[in-house]
Amino acid sequence: MLFSDLIDYLKNEKNFNIILNCSTDLHEIRDVELLDGTQTRYATDIVYFGYPNVLSPDMQPSQCILVRGENYLFPYSCTDRATVQAKELFAVFNAAKQFLQTHEQVSLYEELVQKGHSSHSLDEVINSASIKLGYSLVFCDKKFRILSYSTSIPVTDKLWKKNIERGYCTYDFIKNVMSLEAVQGASASIEAVEVSCPESPYRKCSSKVFLNGVQVGFVLMIENNIPFTAEHLAAMSDVSRAISSVVGHYHPELFQYTSADQQLLEALLIGTPADILADSISHLRVSDAMYALCIQPKTFLKENKLKQQLYPVIRHIFPEAYMTVHDNALVLLVPDQSSVIFVDTQKIMLKTMAEYHLDVGISLVFSKMDEFYRAYQQARTVLEWNHRIPDNLKKEISWDQRYPMEHQIHRYSEIEFYEMMNKIKEPEKLADYIHPALYRLNKYDQRTGNELYHTLEVYLQCFHNNKETANILCIHRNSLAYRMEKIIEIGKADLNDPMTEFLLRMSFKLVEYLKIRDLDLP
């Protein structure tokens, strides 16, 4: 029952002179209780009746019905409150008590299942259960992937907030949880067990979730400033059964079979050491030159949609790759570097990624499976930089010429310099290390309308190849020769000196980085 339901009954059916001040219906009502001045804490599922002068300014109940008077208090923390005349206080209390006792209650399990049938939404069920219990909830599969969590009562525990942000729990986190005595001694049933750990100040209660007799996950309840009661722990079994029912009817895709190769990649992607998985890795086809790819649609797709729509497409490009879904993206282990660097493959990639509006990050080459996790992080970092760089700057950046900017396929080597610069504590001072030749050329271009700055940049990218440079700039080779003479004259830099060339290349990248960071250039 909700606060507004109780007030409606007392006011309209019992005709009490009751005034509703605030109603959010955030908490279910389990019972009523009189304020006697001795309470040191308040339950969120109890409506408290009494005089406001017994309340402490530091702590008030969430739901209350107070005596109305000249100096009555409206508690700041109350989410639901109403006032009555002093002469009606006890009559209103008795009527509310009787109404709660006689009101036909639907079980928590039935109510949650009804919510699932009407909404077909696992999130709706989790949020409803969270409000009923008064605590935040998290639902995970057996691999500790986050499938749903409450937003009506948000998760405040720091460890689980990080897990929710990731969408999964790390190997080290799982290892620590599985070492807890309560977890190791838990029965193979939906009976709730306490699974608190010393790293968090909040107690936690967990109940396993089964589907067709097989455990598929668990639901976790996280305590707040109000301690758990035996009733809360008992209710977790209802929550577990309701989740099982809703998932079985409407979301069986959450627990579809995954191949051994996919399970292996998923284990590596949460940080499981490769040596622990050595037996499984031995069955993979690997080489001494592999890549990790991270492929993400520009618009969000749920995991089942990613698999249905994109698996066949990507499999056509990389038939020998190992593939899984992780953190809202397709992750590929490409065991043969030729399938990434081969010209025909690149052409197919460009066409496919443009057609399906996909962003692609490609790692550096690696040779050992214990390097796969790092390679994945590189590929993911490429996507993050691609989203971070403003569109108006992307045209100014020297991307890999094999992958045009507009197709959003980029390698870690293209942004590795930016990653390194991010380690600098005072990036605004990087402008001091830009080669003076760039300032001279840029100033000359602004004064005369020439493009010597850009010409030098392309010339260096083309490794001093005059023909290729002229083709990219769409100018005659004689025009390029003239520009190069002016560049040497005005820039006063020896382009044949290896160190000078290195400093010039680095300077162009520094300019790009400072623009991305929106830092001022001299």
C-alpha cells in the first residue's frame, strides 16, 4: 500500500479532517507506529503518527502523519506527510492500523510478476522490488555481468557503482567475493545470505536466481542507513523467483548459450590472468602477429541486437576471428595480421563500416595471449578518443591514410601520442616544445594566404615522397618544389637532419593535441 492510498481512505471513506502536505509514494507501507520520543531511527516502510515536537531536527521519518498546530514542523527529510487535528490523532491511527490489517495484500512475488507481465521490463521489476524493500538492488548473471540495477533507489556503494559503470565485475573483484565464507557455504537455493565484505561499509544480502532448475545469476540487496530486518531477507526469495519468471518469459536471450571461445574471451576481458586459462587458450588458433578490434555502432544496441545484426556482417570480413560482445561493443581477436592489413580487407571494412554506421578501434599488433587484454584496452581507447575529438578538428588530424577520417576506422598508433601526452601534469606547457619553424610558416601563411604549413605536414607524412605529396595536395610537382624551397627558406629547418625531422613531426602532433584539449597556442 502507498501513502496516497492510505490518505485517500482516511479522508474520503472515514471522513477525517486530514490535509496532505507531500506525497511521493516512494516507499510501500508495511505498518504504522506512534511517535513517543524514544525512536533513534525510522524505517522507511512505517508511517509514524504523533506530535511534531518529539521529532529531532537531525532525523525525521520518511512517512508521517502529524498533529496540526501553530508551530508544527514539516520535517525536511519526509517524502510523504500529512496533518490531522489533535483530537482525531488516535482515531486516525486506529483506522489506519485496521485498514492495513484488513486490506487484502498481494504477495510481493505476485506483484512483481504482474509488473513484469504488464511491462515486459526487467528494469521495471527491479525498480518495483527496490521500492518495496527500501534498498537498492543489483541483478547479475553467474559471470558477474550487470544485467539490471535499481534507479528508483540508486546504488551508493562505491565498489558496486564502479561495477555498474563498467557493466561487469573484474576478475579480482569476483575472486574476492568467491573467497567469502558466506558465499562458499551458501546452499543451492534461493535462500538469502549475507555477503558483506570489509572493503565496503554497507551490508549486503544475496539470493540466487534459477532458470529451469539451473542457477543463472543472483540478485543483491545493499543496505543503507536503515538496517535489514528478517522480513527483508525473507522477501529476497520472492524477488529472486519473480526475476526468474520475468526473465524466462520475456528475456531468455540474456542467458543464451555462448561458445567456449566466447567464454574464454569474456574471461580475458574482465582481467582473468592468461596462465589460469592456459588449457582453453591452447585450443585457439594464434600467431605471433595478432590484433584486437573493438567495433561499436554509433547508436546503442542491446547485446542480443549486436549479435543478431552485426555478427554475420563482421564474420564475413574476418572469418577466422574470435568474437564476443563486451561493454556494448563487438570485440574481436584477429589471429592473423594479414586479415587486418590486407588491402582487400581494408576496402571491405571501409564499405561495411560506412554502411552499418560503425566505429572501429584497432590495437597495436601483439604476439601472446596474455597481451590480449591490454590490446583490447588499446582498441577501446581508440573509440574513446574518436568520440572525444570534436568533429571540426577531425579533418585537421593526420589519420592513417588507409582509413579515411569519415569512416571512423582508426588504429591505436594514431592516438598513442595523445595518450602519452595525457600523462603530462601541465599540458599547457607543451606549446613551449613546438618547433619554431611551425610558428614561422603559420605566420607567413596567415600574411600571404599560402599553405606552407600544411604542405610541410603532408610532405613529412609521405616520407619526403614528392609525387605522393603533390597528389594529396592536388598541385603540380613544380609547384611543390617551389613550396619546399620557401619552407626551407622561411622555416629555417634542415629537413635532411633526422633529429630536426623528428622534432617537426612531434610538433605537428603537439599542435593537434593542444587543439583537442582546447589549450591556447602562442
